[in-house]
Amino acid sequence: MQTPCPGETNAYIPLMNDLGMDNVAPGARVVVAMSGGVDSSTAAALMVDAGYDVVGVTLQLYDHGEAIGRKGACCAGQDIHDARRVAEALGIPHYVLDYESRFRESVMEEFANSYVRGETPIPCVRCNQTVKFRDLLGTAKDLNADCLVTGHYVRRVAGEDGGEMHRAHDPTKDQSYFLYATTREQLDFLRFPLGDMTKSETRHHAERFNLPVAEKPESQDICFVPNGNYAKVIAKLRPGAWEPGDILDLDGNVIGQHEGIINFTVGQRRGLGVAAAHPLYVVRIDPKRRQVIAGPKSALAKTELKVSAVNWIGPGAVPPSERRVGVKIRSTSMPKAGVIRCNTDGWNVVFDEPQTGIAPGQAAVFYDGDRVLGGGWIQREG
């Protein structure tokens, strides 16, 4: 897989195949999406080191000063500054594209709408699906690039019918859950050079290339919610979302009040503010009545769910009417065995064993071993 650097221990230089750059020969132009973090910066450095004609592109997606609540803060933010410094260190051209309006419309507005509907959204999926892998990919083609390179931890494998998406070598860093909506056409144009690496290997390369972000810590927050306060962002976008309502038990009895359904998600235990003999969890949210329904953990267990807007990138031009798969219902969970069925009223997933914390607005992603077959959005019951 990888060969040690001469004279070094625990140091690796990736072979060309490890970079996942099949059918893209050295010397070809590649556009690298540079977020300013260590992963995308290392991806850019590896492309330069491998002899590609590299162009770095960074997207300005939101007003950083507004997001952190500091008037006068640089709207570009530290990340764009860091991406620019890395590009200068690598000696590659670097462009900052203003995608704020696209990002607000495609990601932030939908994020707020989803919370108001009582769902638990995943803005990173929407961002990859729209702004990055649709709009940025088009920009890369306009720059006459042969491919778009990103720092995602996922593997692209050349198959008989084109590119296949597979989980990353390091299961703790795998990002395939967030990329299930990638289309076949997009996969043919995308490359993921970090898919066979661990995070420690990536940081080693960043140090080897003397990148100024080699020790930059990872962000655990959604990019436009850098302080982790989702409710504050939603309140700005949808002021009416703070309307109070009742907390009910499974029998419909009022057991408490809340200050807005946007503060809750299915499976949540903390923050209910209701005294009970046994732990209570959010079992369901009714946005029309502004009600939060709470119950014991056992009430969360379900064997079936419905999904919509399914994207299929598995074998065949169209998905089968029924197939055994592994299904992830959260980014941090492992795939659980079950069956997907395409019915006249849409898609269903039936698990072999009951699952807890199935939240509308999250994604259900289908796997065959390490291969990503596709996925869709988990729908509300009733």
C-alpha cells in the first residue's frame, strides 16, 4: 500500500494508486477544494508533489463576523486566510469564490426550514449535494480541470461501470455518510486522495510539506454555527420558530412546556425539564401543534422507516425493488442489517433488529460492505 521514506520511521509517501488518481495522469490540471483545514491543504500538497497542475479554490460561504457575533470581524474568516497561506507556500494559484447567496439559499435556509418542521437536518449533506459537488464541480470544469480533488475521507474505486464510492480506510474518519447523494457523473470527476490514510498520516504529510496549518485543530461544529448554538442561528432566520408549546407523554397528557420545538430532536434526553420517575426521551415532534412527545427509551425502538429522494449509486442503472443492505441512520453509527424495498408509495427500510433514535431529517445511507449504494432522507411518520 505505502512505502516508508528513506531514513525515516513511521513516515510514508503514498503511491499513485493510494491517491486514488486513476485515469488522471501527472501533469493534468486538477482543482482542489481548499477549506483552510489540514485535510484539504494536505490533499493540495500531495497533488503538487505528484506533479499535477494544481489550482486551489476556496468558497466564501457565509459572513464569518456575523456567525461568531463579532461586528467588524473579517467576513472571509481565518479559514480562507489559512487556505491562501497554504496556496502561497505550495506556489499554486488560488481563487476565493463568493458563494454566499448560493449557500444561504441551498443550505442555511433549508437548515432552518427543516428545524421548523421538527426535523434534525444535516447541512453538510446539503452542502456537498448542491454548493460543492454541483456548483464547484461546474467551476472546476470551467477551469479546464480533469478532476476536482477534495480532502474528504472516502474512497473512490474504479469499477466496471465507472467510479464507485467506498468507505474510508480509517472507520473513525469515514465521511461516506455525508456524501451518499453524490451522483455517478460527479463520482467520475471527483478524486479523494486521503481515503486510504489515517488522520495521523495526513498530519504527518502536512508536517512533511511544512504546511502552515499542520497543527491546526479540527472544528467539531457546523461551519456557519461556529459556537454550536443552532437555536440562535435558526432564530435569526426564522424568528417565529421560538413559539412555545406543550410536552406530552405517550398518552397525550401534558407533562410540561417548552420554548420552541427547534430546541429538540428525536432521541434527546437532556433539556426536557420534566421531572419523572424514569428517564424520558423525545419520541416524536409535532410541528403543527408545536408539541414534543416524550416517553421511555423503549418507545424509540423501531424496525421500519420511510425514506425519500433516494440517490442510487450501486450496481445497475436503477435500484432493485428489494435488496439486503447495511443501513446507517446516523453519521456516528455502524451500518445495521436490513432490507430496502421500493414500493408504489416510496422507499422503506426494514431492519433485522429494532433501532433507536430514528430522526426525521437525518439520512439513511445504504451499504454493501464498504461500498456505498446510495441513500435518502428519513421521513416523518404519519
